[in-house]
Amino acid sequence: MGYSGARGGLEAILAAEDLVRRARDHAPAPWAPNEQITARFRLAVDRVMGEAGLYHADTSAAALRQAEGDPLEAAHLVRAHRSTLPRLAVSEPIDPDEMVVLRRIVPAFREPDGPQLLGRTTDYTGRLLEQPAGPPPRRSHTPATPPERTETQRRPGRFLDLLRKLDLVVDHRRVDDPEPFDITRKPARPPAERSAALASMARAETGALVALWYRSILGPDGDIHEVTLGEVRHGRLPLRVRHPHTGNPVRVGEFRATEAEAIEDLDGADEDRSRFDVGYGLCFGHNERKAIAMANLDVANRRFGRTGPLEQLLLLTTDGLDSAGFLEHLKLPHYVTFRSMVERKQAMRAAAEAGPRVAEPAGQECR
């Protein structure tokens, strides 16, 4: 705390924190409980869970309330809280095909294997602000009951499987099953495994990842390279751990996740132009922007990451806590370093005004 070194600095810091607490505790609106935040701001809560790397809606809602709606600050609070929790067990690997699908769209194919489930979305309606704010008016008619979905409809086949049957996609599946890179235990540095890049993107700041994806598809003249989205899913996945006594996997809960598969047209000189490449994205909660950007960047990193700066950007610049932390520290006192910069400028100016020094002729004695 750089300000604590100045006269009255510690008192000023405590007073500033007290202002935050008083404004928060004595606001004209009542204190919103966690249930209301998770129900009314579900997408913000899901974003905090994903960027913090901790799936717990109540904790993310409490952090979002304490951060006064700032998702990046809320993710910082949750990640700090996460560092204090013991690691009791490691969950078992799960097959994404076990997902109970709540929403599923296949933009690349008109009639995919299984239904298009639009789910809970406003993607297809106009962005109009509803007035007045508050609860919607009561309707005189009974709302329609959503159709019941069968087990097959909730677990449809994948569009990627159809491409594989047609032999139109490069198969990157591995025979071995290496241990995934744990970015919570050690930082990922280039050159990194694919699991490290995927884990970094899953915990990345959503806006940073979307911006990096947009730049990666933007051509030199502002034209956008062709991008095709294969499939997007949002649903519930099981959480299993090993029983400490029997050693058998036991289902202890479930969590929601968003999954995306992006299709890339291969056109490189050393690539198989008769096939497509497919990128993958998976993140906590309902966050389709992140999953789609992640899937596209997964392909781009595989194709160009080793020859350009993309991998370094993915691993080192998209983490919200890293980038925002460096930005936030600029608000701390820097008068000592800036004073040294000012003195260097003044010394350079003085040297320039004095002009070049004239050398004495060789062999002449000074009298």
C-alpha cells in the first residue's frame, strides 16, 4: 500500500474503505440476497464462476454483490477465496456426451442428428429496452407449458460425428490419455500443451478472449475471414469423485457448462484441403461468447500458434486478474520513479543546451 507511507496515508486508506462500506450498507435499495442475484443476474454469476475457476453460484453471487456489479473484481474475490479452500479430491474425467442438453443449436446444418433446442435465449428478438422497469404485468391467459423432451432429444448426436462419417474432418483424437496441465498449480508458458491453452482460455476474461478472437479473424483490410460454427450446447454434466473407501466413482452433484465446436476451412499449403479442422471450447455456466471464441482460437492456435504470437497472447494476456492487476497498480503512488524520469529529461535537456564540447588539439599544453 504505497499511500500508507505518506503522512496520514493509513488513515486515508481506512477512510476510503469505510466510504465503500457505508455506501454499500446504507444504500436506498435493500440488500439483495444471493438467491435474487443468481436468479436475476444468472449470466453475470456464470461469468464470474468461469473466470474465477470455482463453480459455486452462491459464492459468485456474494462476490458480485460485494464488488458492486464489477465481474472482474468479483472473479478476483472468488479466486482469492478459492486459494483458501482445501483440495479434498480430484473429480473423475467426464464424457461431454453425458450432457443433459438445455440448449443446442447447429448453425452449420439445417437438419442435424437430433433437434435444435433454442432454449432460454433472446438471440432472435430485437434488443429493445422494456419500460417501465419492474415486474411484468399479469397476463390473463395461462402460459403455454414447454414441451417435454425425451432422453434422446436431451442427448442428441454430435454434428462432428456426421463430419467424421463423411470423412470431412481431420481427426486429432489421441490414443494415449495424458494428464491435463493444471494451471492452478503452475503457470503455463509457451510452448504449452493443448490442455494448458484450453484451461487458460476457459478461465480467461471473456471480453479479452472475444477481442483476441475477433482480431484473429480480421484480415489486413478489415475483411472477416470465413468462420463457421458447428454446434453450441448448454446443459448439465455429472460430477463424480472416487469413494475414499470403495474406490468406485460416486456421483456427488452436477454442474452446468457451455460447449462449442468451430469448423475451419483448411487452405494452407501443407494442410489437407479436402478436410476441415475443428476447434473445441468448454467453460463453466452459460457463457456462449467465451465458448465460441475459445473453439475458434483453439483451431487458430493449432494452425498458427507455433509460428506467431497467438499462443503467447492466449497464455499470458487473456487472464483478467493478471492484466487488470497490472492496470490497477498504476493507481498506486509512482512519484519516485516518475521523479527519476523527470530528472533524466532535465539532464538530457541541459546537456543539449550546453552544446558539444570542443576537444583540445593534440600535443598542446594548457596554459
